[in-house]
Amino acid sequence: MGVVHLEKEHETKLKRTLTLVPLLVIGLAYMDPLVVFDTYGIVAQLTEGHVATAYLFTIAALLLTAYSYGRMVQAFPKAGSAYTYAQKSIHPNVGFAAGWTLLLDYLFLPMVNFAIGMVYLQAAFPQIPAFIWVVLLATAITTINILGIRLTANVTGLFVAFQILVAGIFVFFIVRGLNNGFGTGELLSMMPFYSTSLEMTTIFTGAAILCFSFLGFDAISTLSEETKNPKRTVPLAIILVVLIGGALFVGISYLMQLVYPHYDTFMSAEAASLEIAHYVGGAFLYSLFLAGTMVAVVSSSMSSHASASRLLFAMGRDQTLPKRFFGYLHPKFKTPVFNIVLIGVLSLTAIFGELEIIYSFISFGALIGFTSVNASVIAHYFVRQKQRSLKGIILNLLIPLLGALFCLSLLYSIETNALIIGVSWMVLGLLYFILRRKKFAAT
């Protein structure tokens, strides 16, 4: 009876409760509206003051990929994201490779958020051991995710609203500063987009860093099975998240460059936004910005935690990973509780992790996943369904091919360290896949 009951629980479907607005909230929370401040100083120095231009290239690349996500959601409105799309449209082995590589992004992003939160909270309360903050964050966020996706959406909605408020106040102080003669002293200028020092190689390198500000649209695709009318709602939410986030990031980076054009004088590139906050708004804006950053850490952690658990659930349900564990749904909450707890435990390693190394994992995994989704559109619509009219060639071949090429160019631009770590993870996945096949062949 226990085995039969467990199998029924495995077959339980995720509950459809999400509409467009909650999807946008989760996507924006995962994306983290304040992430533009976290990366600004590094990319400003790298691109010699052309962060806004780097963002425009990033938006162009990811709009193409967002289109491909929307097309694949219409074909396969299921959990699993790139794993499901590549598995169904190309080959199960390719699906496993895409899903395994995406785990770099999904599993380690919560760890990044906890590590950032630990740094900020330790600075504010140095008398409390740093690991306490990681344990508290992991426990709270794991519990909320277990209780259901709707609760996650509601909580992150409040946090996203606060982040947008902080960003709006920051922009107000920048505009006021420009009107008072700070920086360039002008609101309209081409300097953040183009100057004689602009070099395309550095723009692409900057774009390779900035593309991970947009990971929210990929998170939306993992919630297809919990969304009402997913074939229409999910593609629309994906495009809107990229556009809303892109407009926010370009606008803020444009204004920051105008109010503080001396990008090479930051005391710390990683904390450049704090310097700008104090420069234009004094202690008040400095403190408000710190609060907003902590809220962003929590909301992004909840969204990434939820998305990672759904990817593991999809792989477990298909028996790519052990189904008894990864394909289990809680009978009451209808959430993949084992996966949620596992990610919470893994996130505790933020206590020991180096942010630079974790970012490298995420960089490689995300771009490989994006490339596989673009390839899936070509395989499903152009190759298998033979939609090859003039319109079909444009929609099912040219657009996803451009998206894939953009992603590969960004992958080529990331640091060598990220490539080495990413390839090592793929080799580990290949070894697991070989052992798994031998196990099935022996039974």
C-alpha cells in the first residue's frame, strides 16, 4: 500500500494558480531590480563608462532568446525549462545535458544571494557570527517555498515593490543632483552610449556579465505547469520581464554615468553604487540603499529557490534523476518539498563559498541553457514540424539562430575560469549519465 500511495504522490500534478501579474512579480524578483547597482562599478570600468550600451546589446540578445522561450512554452507548457524543451525537441540526451548545465545557474544562485546577504548583515552587525545569517535566511526561505508557490509570489511581490521604490528614490536624488550641477550637470547626453573610447570587445565582455541580470525570464518558464493558460500567459510574461527590466537597467545606468562620470575613481568597483548613493543622497540614501539591497537578496533567493526545485522536479519525474526523491510532491502543499529542502541545505555552503567562483558557475550554465532553447525552436518547428514558409524561415530559423549566436558570442567573452569550471561540471554530468545508463542496462 505504501508503494502505491507513493506512486500516486509522484503522479500528482502541480496546481495551476498563477496569472500574468504574479508571474511578472516572480520574474522581476528573480531578476532583482536592484542588480543594476551591484554590477555597475565593475562594468563601468570594464567598458570605460558605456554600461548603458552594454545593456542594449544584452537586451537585443536576450529578447531573441526570450522569443525562443515563448515559442517552446507554447509547444511544451511544462515545468523544466531548457531541460524539457531540448529533451522533447532534440533528444533526451541533449535534454539531460541542458538540464544538468542549467543546474549550475539554478542551484547556485540562491547560494550567491545568501553570501551577499551574509556580507551586508555582517557589516551591519559585526558582533553576530556570519554563518547565523546564512542559516536564518536559508531556513526562512525554504519554509516559505514549501508552503506553496502562491505564498512565494505574494511575499516577493511586496519585496519587489520596495525595491522599485528604492530605485525610484535613487533616481530622484540623481536627477536632483544633475540639476544642481553634479557630474555632467545635464540630463540629455550621448556620453553613456557612445564616446571615442568605446570598444566593441569590451562592450561584449560587459554584456556577458550583464546578461545574468535578466535570468528572471528563464525562471518564469519553469512555472508553466502552475500557470493558468500558460501558452499565452508565460510567453507574454517572458517578453515583458525582459523589456521592463531592460528599460530599468538602461535608464539607471545612463543616469549614474552622467552624475558620476569618473568611473575610474571608485574606491571599490564592487561597491561603486554605495559611493554614488552617498555622493548624491548622503547618509539617508546610503542607509535606504543598504535596506533595499537586503530586500533584493531575500526576494531573489525565494524566486530562484522555487525555480530550481521545479527544474529538479521535472528531471525527477522523467527519471533523469532518481524519481522517488526528485519527483516527489507534498500531498498537501503540492510542492516538491524534497527538492526545496535539498536546495536550502546546499545554500548553506554560502558560508564557505567564494562569490567570484559561484558567479562563474552561473555564467556558463545560463548561456548554455539559453543556447539550447534557441536550438530547440529550430529542431521542433523548422526540422520536425517542417514549418518552412518564408514566415517560418524567419520565425523558426533566423530569429532563434541569431539568438544562439548572440549567446555563444557572450559565452566566448566570459573569463577563462568560468569556461574551465563549466566544462568540469559537464564532464561530471557525463560520468553520471554513463553510470546511469549502465545501471539501467543491467536491470
